[in-house]
Amino acid sequence: MSYKIEIENLNAWFSGKQVLRDITMKIKENMVTSIIGPSGCGKTTLIRCLNRMHELTPGAKATGRVLLDGGDIYSEGIDPVTVRRRIGMVFQKPNPFPMMSIYDNTVAGLKLNGVSDKHRLDETVEKSLRAAHLWDEVKADLGKSGASLSGGQQQRLCIARALAIEPEVILMDEPTSALDPTAASKIEQLIRVLSQDYTVIIVTHNMQQAARVSDCTAFLYLGKLVEYGSTKDIFENPKSELTEKYITGEFG
Amino acid sequence: MSRIIDIGLEELSVMLCRMGELTYQAISLSLKGCLNGTNEHSQVCEMSDALVSMSEQAEDKAFELIARFQPVASDLRTIKSYMKIAYDFARYGRYALDISYINEQYGGLKHCEHWILEHIEKMSEKVLDMVRISIDSLRKHDVKLAETISKTEKEVDSMYFRYLDELVKRASGTNKCTISSVLIVRYLERIADHATYICESVVYVATGQKVNLR
């Protein structure tokens, strides 16, 4: 089993306030890894450090190493935009560009990168929407606004948009928290399918979701990595008393 | 503030402790009948029926807790173990019933040779000690007490094989067949029972109906 991402002694701050403390963990390739923990524990900051989005926030700082296929994404001379192309992100609230059609939403990233070849764009739209399991529902309405779709469809459109730039890793920040149970269930199934081709890292508040969809789970508390292991071990027999208390609802 | 699941876990725990005490009474009573020559069958039968019914209730409760709370970690381990323990208690009841049935059908051990009576009495004491340890360790969640059972279990195993060896040594050719056949038909009957339990589960999985095929 090879590791796609290796996080070494990662620390992060917001305006001088430390939010991540010495995180070291290795993320397996083509697996789903869940990050769980109470609000404010640093889950979102951790994944935002993995594609250098953390540094976009004014006053934010990170130290340590994040190796993607062995290369440090924080090395001098590494272009953060290239990193973000290899490590895509899907956010909590579906955020299709409201003025754009489904078609344009899907290939927005490609167009921003200067791709204008109609044939290539057409191919990417179909491939990405199929991969996001949305194609059959929208193929007749590609010209309609992305905002006209249901919440679950919008989130799958955002996933298609992330897939269109052919990333290797997909980060998902609570991707189902704004969706109804049926739409959330579809996204969960999609996450499992995506893990065949991509490395998926998901932040979730929903522990049952972490238990259902992920192969590995990391528990963060007050910015520290308390426990990290197979989802089976974490949810059946956690080693740390803190993990036990959190996942059984004794605190959090 | 206690968690909602704790109320259900506590109910389950109380139910198991009640089952534990009832099993002890049922086994003691059936052994007493065999050793003293008294007939306790109808009383043991009632206790065994009650244990089966309590085991089903415990299983239902555990099932409800799983469906409603999606338990994990120690909660999940507790529920899984409680389901198994409820079944084990029901088995205690069934064995007590089997012993009292043998006493009623074929007579107890009172008029057996002294060495037989003595061996069974000693073995009964050991087994009742083990039953008590299992009940008390469960009630107190006492790991150290639970671990003490290992020594007695080995002693009971050894008493079992020593008894069979002694029986065979003293038996003539025909009696050896009797001993072997009694043991074998006993296990065959147990296998048949378990095949039936599996079929009951198959029906339940497909239909949701709990049927009794016994």
C-alpha cells in the first residue's frame, strides 16, 4: 500500500493563534480517509493545508511538510495553483457559479486554465458528469443554469467541476451537511466509487458517515491528532479514551 | 447529562442480571433433584421457558439499540456481548431442563454407585461455582473475577474426561457401546437443534417473522 500524502510535523496558525499542532500522518492512495473531531478542532484547516488554501486567509501561516507523491508542496518554487490542480476541493455548501450553465460550471476550471477546444470541453463535460453520477439527470439540459438543480445535484455538479481538472486527490469539507438524507446517500455512494480512481479525504461531523464511507479515520482534538487508524479499529475498538468518549457521544 | 443510549444499555444490563440469577436457580434445582432423588422438572421447565422469553426480549432490546443509535466502540462491544450472553443464559436454562428431564425419565443418581455420585457432586459444585463467577463478573463488570474462571474450566474439563475414562474402564463391551452411543446421540440432537435455529434465522432474515420450527 503506497501513501499519496505524507504530513510531517504540520502546524498552522490564524493571526497568531495556533490551530494545528504537530500533525504527522500518512494518507493511503485510492482510499477514503475521514477526519473527525469536534467543532474548532482544526479539521477544515488540516485539509486546507493539504492544497495550500490555508495560506489564502489573511494572517494564516503553516509550518511543516506535506509530501504529495514524495514531493513537498510547500517547497520553494512550487506553484500553489499547480498544487490545487492536483488536489481538488469540494466544499460544505454546493457552490455552482449561479450565472453559468451546467456545461460551463463543469469546465470552469479548464477554461480558466486556457482550454478552449470545443471537442475537448465536450468530452470533459460528459466524462466528469458521468464520473459524478449526474450525466443521466442533466444531459438534456446542459444549457440550464447550475443554480436550477436540486441541492444534491448541485453538489454532484461541484464534484464534476473538481474532477474536470483531473486531480489526483479530492478534499471534501463536510460535503453532505447541507443535503437531505437521500442526496447525502448518493454523495456517499459516489465517494466510494471515486476512491477507485482518486485519493479522497473527507471532513465530516457525521460519525456514522465516516464509519460508512471511509477506510481510515483520523480523530483530531484541540488541533492535535489523537488517533488515526483503520475505520474498523477506530469505531469498534479505539485505543484512546478521548476517541472513545467522542465517538460514543460523551463529549463534543 | 447521561446519553439516551445509556437508558437502553442499563435496561439490558438489568435484564441480564435477572436472567443470571434465574439460571443459577434453575441449574441448582435440577442438580439437586438428580442428586437427592426429588422431581423438580415442572419448576425447572417454567424457569427455562422464562429464560428463553427473557433472552428474546434482550435480543429485541439490543436490536432496537443498534437500529436507533448506531452504537460504536464500547457501546457496540457491550451490545454484541450482551446479545451473546443472553443466548448463553438461555442455554444454561436449556441444560438445566435437560438434566431435570433425565432425572424425571430415567431416575436420578441417588441409587448409583458411590463413586459416580461423588464425582457428579464434585463436578456440580465446580460448575455451579463457574456459573456464579460468570453472573457476578457480569454484574460487577469485574475483569479479574472473570479471568479466574479459566482455572476451574480446565478442572471441569479434566473431571469430564476422567469420568468417561473411568466409566469405560469399568464397563463391559455392551456398556461401552451404551456410553459411546449416549454421547453421540446427544451431540447429534444438539446439531439438529442448531440446524433448526439456523433455519429459523433464515426465515427471519427473509420475512422479518420470528418462527418456531422446533
